[in-house]
Amino acid sequence: MNPTVAAASVLAAALAIGLAAIGPGIGQGNASGSAVEGIARQPEAEGKIRGTLLLTLAFMESLTIYGLVIALVLLFANPFA
């Protein structure tokens, strides 16, 4: 494999996992903070808020997993080789 392609693949993998972790991390923090605030304002709606929060967090975490999959593909099953 060309060393330039290998180096670019490693950099692309690092960017993929780094950027894929930043966005959902910020989103999860905002969502959790808003959920806690909502539960504090309306304790009787705790069950609904918690269920929606868990579903939302699962969707956000799937974005991070997609970034990990792309990084692993670039590192181990490089389509540019």
C-alpha cells in the first residue's frame, strides 16, 4: 500500500471517530440537562420524559457507532488500497 494512502486513511479514521463523538456528546449533554430541568418542573411527567430521553440518547449514540464503523473500515478494510 502506498504510504501516503495509509497515512491519509489513518487521519481520516481519526477525524471520523473524533467528529462522530463530539456532536452526539454535546447533544446528549443538552438533552440530559433539559430532561432534568423538565422533571424538576413537572415531576408527574417523569416517566414520559425519561422514556423519551432514553430513546433520544440511543439514537444519538448510534451516530457515534456509525463513526466508529467508518473508522474501522478505513483502518482494516481500506477501500483505497
